[in-house]
Amino acid sequence: MLQDKRSELDAEKRRKLITRLLDDLSKENPDLYYQPTSEVAVQIMAHLESDPNLHVEEKALLAPLSQHDIEVLLSMH
């Protein structure tokens, strides 16, 4: 039960972090909305690796996710 709650909390944190990264990228590239989800996921992954402002915990939270995982999360956004 505790493990389920932790998983739910991590999923919610991932969703919020991806939304924040998407907002940051959208400010830099207003045409991002019109790009395919796969391209947006690639840009999020690149931003994740290159952004010095991200905390270690945030990077660790998204580290296990693949490009496909991020695409799925974006499609549910």
C-alpha cells in the first residue's frame, strides 16, 4: 500500500515536471505545439540533459523514462 502511494506520488511529480519542461520549451519555441509528439519528447529529453537549473532529484525522477514513455505522458496531457 505504501509502495502504491509512492508510485502515485512519483507519477504526479513526473507529470508536473514534464508539464513545466514543456512550458519552458514552448516559451523558447512557440511552434512546438505544431510538432509531432515524438519530436517534442526528443526536445524534452535534450532539455533535461542540458538544463543546469534542474535539480538532481528532478533528473533522477525522469531518468528511467524512455522517449516513448515521455510521448505517452505527453499524449495524456
